[in-house]
Amino acid sequence: MATQDKSLKSEKFDLRMTAKERQLIDAAAKLKSTSPTGFIRQQAVAAAEAVLHDQQRFVLTAEQWAIVNESFEGPAKILPNLRTIMEEPDEWDEG
């Protein structure tokens, strides 16, 4: 998680928002005993970490893993359209 040490903060990030959004953020920041900027930073970092985590890791049940594993262990499926494309020479192959 991102550090709270002010000495390490060196980047600035500007954004515009509506008055209603600002009021909402101010109220939430007050409830969390932080500044609006601190609140926005904390929430943005947490949201970004969640998005990246979702793209890097996924969890399967035992049943789901069995289905995936079965497809890996079975014979390869020949896809006719893919075979056609793979048999055509690429631009860089033509000389």
C-alpha cells in the first residue's frame, strides 16, 4: 500500500470536479479524519490496486479448476479458421 510519508510525495495530480462531488468528498474525508486530498489519494490508490489485482490474479473453485485442467490435458482442438490464417505467409516472410 502507498506510504503516508509526506517527504516521499513528489508528484502532483490535478483534477476537476463538480461542486456536489467536492461536497461529497469533503464530507467523507471529514468522517475519515483526513484531508480531501488525502482521502482522494487513499481511495484512488486502493481502487487502482484492486483493478490491477483483478487483472493479475483470479481465484477458481475446485470444480472450475477441474474444468480448466481438463481442457489443458485434453488433445488440442483444431480450429479451421486459425489453421488457414497460420498457413498464410506473413508480410515479413515474403522477400
